[in-house]
Amino acid sequence: MKDFVRVAAVSPNVKVADPFYNVEEMLKWAKEAEKEAVSLLVYPELSVSGYTANDLLLQESLQEACKKALKIFSVKTKKSPVLFVIGYPLVHKGKLFNTAVVMQGGMILGIVPKRHLPNHSEFYEERYFQEGREEVEWIQDFLEKDGDIPFGMHLHFIADHDERFRLAVEICEDLWVPNPPSVTHCLMGATVIANTTASDALIKKNDSRRALVQHSSGCLHNAYVYTSAGPSESTQDMVFSAHSMVAENGKILAESPRFYEGMTFGEIDLSVLWRERIKQNTFETVEENAVQVPFTLFKADYLAQGISVKQLDEVERKAGTRRGLTGEKAGAKEVESSKKEKRLILKRFINPMPFLPVDSSKDFERGEEILSIQAHGLKKRLQHIGAKKVILGLSGGLDSTLALFVAVKCFQLLGYDLKNIIAVTMPSFGTSEITHSNALESARILGTDMREIPIHDAVLQHFRDISYDENKRDVVYENAQARERTQILMDLANKEGALLIGTGDLSESALGFSTYNGDHMSMYSVNCDVPKTAIPLILHSFVKDLEDASKDKKEKEQVEELKKTVEKIIHVPVSPELMPPNEKGEIQQKTEEILGPYALHDFFLYMHLRYGFSAKKVFFLACHAFSKENLKYYSRDAEEIAYTPVQILNCLKIFYKRFFAQQFKRSCTPDGPKVGRIGLSPRGDLRQASDASSQIWLKELEEIESSL
């Protein structure tokens, strides 16, 4: 998989005003970067001289020594494929500039000056430096035989065989101003921003830096590589934090500990940035006037943790996607490299549950937020139609329990009597004792109106009416029960003057795992944008909210009782319960045995809709995300969600087949609130033809299957 690029930020040890020592330290990390197959390495601001050289920067001796030291770095990295960004004090036309030198293969590709010079508080840069200019000019033979070197802010360094990697540079304070240069750079097409900085360590400043980097990478859809000078700088008046980060599209991929003098690397996904910009039409571009400097991007072929090299070779051979090196020239400048393309194991953590927070400590906050959105959506609808009652079918499963909790939350907001929430359980041929009792307990504990209407006789009468053999166990047998329940709920809603709440979730809608005009239909669908994997989190949040609000002993006992019931609901296998239980009365029809794990389907759905990735890319990411190696870094108990490539492939085929074939159900779905980035409403997020073909996606999977 060639969408990934390994980038790094480093904060080496420095001696102030000793450029030869500093360059030797920088070279150590240059070798380490090459060893780790890093494509881009960013050093701190003024890394050659040391940021705290202060007035010594004006000394001719130091200026000349910096130039000689940079020459040494150039000579010793002549065979390196790494693209370096180096902090350097440049003398040009009788002025001193704070710059970043961009170098590869021993050649300087360009020099970018700092635009905004801080001259406040502890910073005094205008004493030494001139402000950088946007216009690009040319410096001749800076390091003797370099030829013409572009110098100016508007420089973009573009990978010669992958236009998705387009590097621009800003320096320290440039990020902190109201209109950072990175904004213009990204609007002109830059996808990767390198920031070489010297940011001091102050109380809470780490949080501010992180927020700025996240914001830049998020709103500009870029990868942001940030590095800062470290504690070996002079501590005469300040201490420097060595804070390094790699961010992508608003997420921090890697971050150094405070005062860490070492390398922090992350693997950025160029396709994420590219897909986001294609998708977001409000990401407007401006007229491009940056000077384009081509270079050869060192790219590796990345392997997912869960798939073998042999398997990948066979996949790529049959798909015709194996390629050699991507060229060895950076414009007119040749990069000396005889290395073959490397194959690397992807080290980046990929969240196997993208609808859940990576940090499980944020679960309550996430669940509370989702529940609040759902409840306020229902609240507005009830106020609009003037209804003070709701009705829902309560099966004792995850979805209907969540819908019940949403109704309770909504009625609490409105100050309505909870007895006006009519929960109806409609036992039939497939109803198990455990789900039936869970439904009754939930409604009783919460104090809602609970009604039981068995549907066995009505369904059997319907079978007789349509001349159907009740001993058959086919789709008629199942759907007749689902439609009978919906008819009862609709008619009961009319009788009571109530709004019928739908209980189906996002995952079921994506797979079309519902009965058309049965549980597929309602008057307002509160769970329509909630994936199956997120529901336990929301149920726990609701119970915790009640627990925090409980005042007396009786309320606390009720919450404890509800907590136990919720745990039982979460651990019951997901099932539509339309087929009879086994001889022991246990659920026999298990959804995940039919469709595959919801953990996989929710992952597929997220990657398919959020980024528009190809089937091969989704398979690659899933193999990595659900590998045992990746799951070691997951904050939740993940033993049950480790899957093999074969399991993933089989499930992915089901996903694409059903996702396309079942669009007709989504084309006529009830209203309901969107809660996350992924939505399936035909009026909002997904405009897809009901008769669109899935063949190109399935063809990609066939190529993979033949090699596994």
C-alpha cells in the first residue's frame, strides 16, 4: 500500500553557537531517519546555530561557521533519500534571515524565510532578522555548486511521482498569527506543512501548541510536522520544550514527551488528505503563484500487520499494481540512490472502532453527547406536532432499549409524564425469555407505560389468509412478524395520539437488515445515525447520568437495578428473533453469524463513506486495524475483535453486496437526527441510486480472494 509516507520531527542535542557540533548531532538523526525509512525529517528552528545564540548571530565568524557546517551536512547526506528541513540563519544581500533550508541528496532545493518575527515578551527576533517575503528570488551558488536556489515563502516542494505530497514550510511564530502562511499554502495546494520552531516551555503552552497544530491540520486538511528546540538550548532566561508532533487531518498521530531530545515519527496517509479535499467543496483554492520545486519522494510499500508479504505479493501481482522505484531525479538535481523500494510493516495505530473515541476515558462524554442530540431531535418533533405521547416497540435488545432511553431523556427535557411513553412488547415465535424479561424490567424500572400484545395468533391468521404454510421457515415467516408489529404500533399510535419512534440503527440501515415497511418504517427514527458498536457506550452513559442525579436510597437502588439489566442487554447476542429459539429456549437466530461481526461492518462503513476508499484500501486498513499487533495499543478489551484476512474479506463481500442492494430501503426512510460524520439519509449524506452496481468493488475483492 503506497498511500502512506513516514515523516519525522526531531529535537537533537545542541551546543549554542557551535554549528559543527550541532551538524554532527543532526547527522546522527539523519542516519537514524534513513534507517527507519523516513521520507521527511524536520529539525528545529535555527538548528545549525542554536536558537539562543542571540547577538552572536550577528557575528561574521558564526555566520561563516554555519555555512561551512551546512556544507558538511550536505556532503554527508549526498546519498540519502530523506527530504530534510533545517533551521538556518541565512545572510542574503546584507540582511540576516531566519530560514528553513530544504535539502535532499546533498542538494539544497529551496530556502524558506520566516514571515512573522516575534518581538514581544521573551522574544526579540527583530533585533537580528529581516522579515521574509512572499516573492521568490534566486540565490546563486550558495554552497558553491548548487546552481540557482529559490528563496522565498511561496515555495512548494512537490513529489515527482505523487502529486498528493506537496510540502510547504512555515517557521514557529508563523503558526501563532491570525493568518498563518500555511493557510495560503494549503489553498494553493500544499498538503504537508513542516514547521521548524523554537517554542519555550511555559505552563499550559503544550496544550496551546497541540491545539494550533490540530486546528491547522483539521481545517486545512493537511499533514502537519512540528518540531521544537529542546532543553539543550541556553536556559539563561527560558527552557525549550522539545515538543514534537505529527498531525493528520485534525488528529495527532504522534507526539513526543516533554523535553524529549529524539525523533518522533508518524505515518501519514496521503489519500485521507486527498479524499477530504475532493469531498469538501467549501475548501476553496486560490490562484497558484508558488514556485514548484520537484523532488523524489522516498516511498515504501507498506504492509498491514495482519497480512503476510506472500499474500500481498500475490494480490498485487494479480491486480497488476506492483511497481518499482518512483524515479531518481528531483527536477534537474539528481539524487544518488541505488536502494530498492523498501517494504515496511505499518506501525501507525488504526482505530478498529472508528465510531468510538480512541481514549475510552471519553466514552461517557461521547455517549452523553449522542443521547442529547437524539433527545433534542425528538423534542423538537414532539413540540412541532403538539404530541405529548410516544410509542415504541420494546424487544429487550440494544436498539429498542436505546430508543426507550432517548424517549425518557426527551420527556425529562420537556417535563412530560414518563407514563406517556408507551413501550409495547409483542412476543412471537422467536421471542426468548431473556429479551422478554429485559424489556419488561427496563420499562418497569424507568416508570414508563408497558404493554404486552402477543402476535402469535394474528400472524397465524395472516398465514391462513395468504395461504402460507406456517411450517416453512423463510422470508415470509420472518417478515410477516415484523410487519404485524409495525401495523400494531402504527394503529396504536393513532389511537393514543402518539408519535411512533423507530428503533433501527445506522449499521442495520447500511446492511439493509430490516423488513421493508416493517421495522424499516416509523414516524421518527431516533437511532438512524447511531452505529451498533456505539450503542453500549450510550446506554452506559444514560445509566451513569441517572446515577449522578440520584438523590435518595430508592433512586440509587433503581439505578443499580437498571445497571444490571443494561449489562444483560449488552451481552445478549444481537438478533431479530424472528426464528424460534432452540430446545433450551436460547436465541438461535444470531445476526452476527449471518452477516459477520458488526465491529467489521461499522469499520467498513466508516472507511467507505467517510473517505471514499477503494475496496482494496478498506481491506488493507481492516487487516491492520483488527490484527493482534495493532490491538495491543487499543485502550479497550479487544481480544474478541481480532480477525484474520480471510474473515475480513468474507465479511467485506457481504458488506458491499448488501450496501448496494439494500439502497432502496434507505431511499424512503423516516426523518431522524444525524449525530456523527457518517449518515445515510437520502435527504442528506447519501444520494445513491437504488439500482447502482457494486461490481467494481466486488471485482477488487475477487482479485484479493484469489490470492488468500
